[in-house]
Amino acid sequence: MSLSDLAEKAKLSISYLNEIENGKKYPKADKIAAIVDALGISYDELVSLKLTKNLAPIGELLESNILEQLPLDHYGIDISKIIAQMSNASFQLSALVSTMIEMSRSSELIQNTFSRTALRTFREFHDNYFTNIEEAVEKFVEENRIDATKPLSYNMLPSILIDKYNYDLNESLLNDYDELNDLRAVVVSGKKNILLLNSKLNQPQKLFIVAKELGYNFLSMKKRSLIHSSIKLETFDHLMNNFWASYFATALIINKSIFIGDIELFFQLERWDERKLLTLIDKFQTTPEMFFQRLTSLSTKYLGLNKFFFLRFSKVMGTDHYNLSKELSLNIRRNPGGYQTTEHYCRRWISIDTLKKLETEINNKKDLDQRMTGILHSKFFESEDEFLSISIAQSNKLVPNSLSSVTIGFQVNDSLKKKFKFWNDPVIPYRIVNDTCEMCRIQDCQERVSKPISLEKADKIARMERSLNELKK
């Protein structure tokens, strides 16, 4: 039946039917009834609640949360155009979409892995330094008459949050809910927002949470999670704004000028001194992670160090599993410690070493309130890449029997040798390191916890390909 014949029988215009065919219009029930009568079919035949086989994966994709995790709008990609193209695509593309959905259900993609990778890449493109946030912090300090010549303390910021942004603070209510014990803080929104702080937090952690709330408000960020926990960052906007607020908080707490002066004096020490590093961290009333994060944001622009990495590992005491929960690398070919994986990270890395030593120390002294500091000059196996890495491990007060370490490592080159006077201090251990045990060729490694099964599999495939090429010849 031609379009003009259908238009005549249904008493509808050809242009209207054409728009329906092209997906530009969706007919109301009376128009559908007219088309049904003209075609001589039932209403249910024309309007099905079930998608066809090749469109079903698109329906699953729209119902899933995968699209919310992909920051397509930040890259100028129109999701509606993608869906339109997919709806007219072949069965092969539908099969690919189905595969992506199945993979997301059984892998870490569903845990915002794509979004977190996109954010990490965004930070790396900008050398992890953001002038707009640095300027916003300076403006905030000026407007609120904060003395920038002295390190901030916790009691200096809550009054701004309470008086200027209409907040109440409560440090006991979260204790009434066992399921919320590992959350750092929760915001209950209303006419007066209530910031519920976990009573287990120490002063630097509370300071960071309050500074982060000030960042959300001062930067006017509405799309945010009300829970201070990475498990509730459900969209890329939540993830991105969480980063902006965290960057704001760290820059507010650790004054740029003071920090640069202090860290350069530390780098000029003739000998490695972990006590002076810990004293410097305590001076700013901050955590090791915030201190290292501030160092990563200022190293390229102000310290002349543009090749480095940052890693955060965690583990549960009594287990041999190490989880890489945060990573950042700038201008280096290898990512020391590897990317997030189910394989076993190289046990020779200082990140793992400090965690192991801290656990031993805690078991011996029965004291959770201690930090383990380490430094390592490392060289990648079968590579010329060398790094000077500093790591600090401590217990996680919110998660029982949990430890975490943060590590910053700078590539050993001429710039580092000029900046770090203690880089070749004889007390600094030197080790050959690698990626994961499963991908490592080091023979007779005493620290190995798994056979190189991934490497053996890759080698087997390579041998097969060589044999096939010979066969073709």
C-alpha cells in the first residue's frame, strides 16, 4: 500500500504519516485507531509493548544506568542521535550492545569505571592543575577574611557553613545507624541543610568534609551526591562535581604559597627524613592523601616535576588481597603498580610494602593510631623507567581491620635530580619491580604470589601466530 493510499483510507495527511515513519511524531490513540482500521489489523499488532529482536538491546540499554555513567555530553556527543542510529542498525550492532550490557553486569563497568577513567584522563590533560578553582579559593578566602598565612584548623570553617549557607552540623546521629558507619558524612537537605559527620573522623577529615561542602556551595554546584562516599556517585556530573569540590577543599586547606615554600625546603634536604615529612603533613592539619594530592596539582606548574604518578591501595588485615582504588599518572609510559585489575600487584612496590609493614606493626603493638612511611628507588624490569616513590600507610578508622596507603612517585630524570637533593641517599632501597605477578618474567622472585599465567597465555598465542605465519608461507 502506498503512503498516499494509507493517508486517504485513514483520513490523515501524507506529511503526518511521513513524520511518524521517520520517528519525528508519535501518534495519539485516535490516530493509531484510524491507521489500524485502514490497514485491517488489530491495535496490538501495530502497537506492541515488546521490542523486536534487534531493538530489544536498545531498550535494555536505555533501562540500564550505563548511559548515565558515560560523560557523552562533555564530549559534545548527542545521545539521541546515537539511539536513532542504533535503532536503524544491523543485528551485528544489536549483538554488540547486548554484549556491552552483559559485560557491565559482570564487570566493574557498572561501578562507574568508564566515568572514573574519563575523569582521570581529563585531569591528566590539564596536568591536574585547574586555574579556575585556584582563583575561586583565593576569592573565597578574601570574601570570608581568612588569614591565609596560617594553616587552617577545623574550628575556623564550620561557622561559615552555618551562618552563610544555612547549615546545621551533627556529629552523633549517624552513630544510630549501623549500616551507615562507614560513610564519612551525609547531607540531609531541606530549608536548613544538616551535615551529619561520622564521629569516627579525625580533625583533618572533618576539616576536609566541611571545606568540601563550602566548595559545593561557593561553586554553586547543584548536581551532586548528598553522601560523602564514592559508592554513591551515580552519574558523571556527580563524579565531576565531587572532584571540583574536593580540589577546592584541598586548595583551601593547603595554601599554595606556603606549601610550595615548605616542600621545596624538604626536597633540599641532604638525607631522606620521614619524620620531617610527617611533621610537614601535620603542620597543615591534613591527611597524607590530601597532602600528596596537593603535591600532584602543583608539581608541574610550580616545581618543574611533570612526570609522576599517584596511587591509593587498600587491604583488609589478615588477607593478601590489595585493592587499587585511585590512580593518576602524568607524562609517563608505564603506570607503576598497574591499573585496576583482578591480578596480583607486584609485591615489591613500596605501596604494598608499607601496608605489609604497617599490619605487622599493628599486630605487634596493638595500636591502630600509627603511620608507616617508606621510600623506594625502583626500576621497571626490562625497562629504563626509574621512579623515586614515597608511600604512607595508615588504618582506616571507618572500616574495621582495613588499611590504606597513598603513594606518589616521580620519574628519576635530570629535573628530579636537581630538585631532590636526597634522591641518591644510600639509605633509600633500590628494587627491580614489575606490573602484576601474572604478567611478570622475573625469575626466582621471592615475593611472587602467582604464576605468570597471563604472560604464558599471551606467549602461547604469539607462538601460534608465528606458526600460522610460517604455515602460510
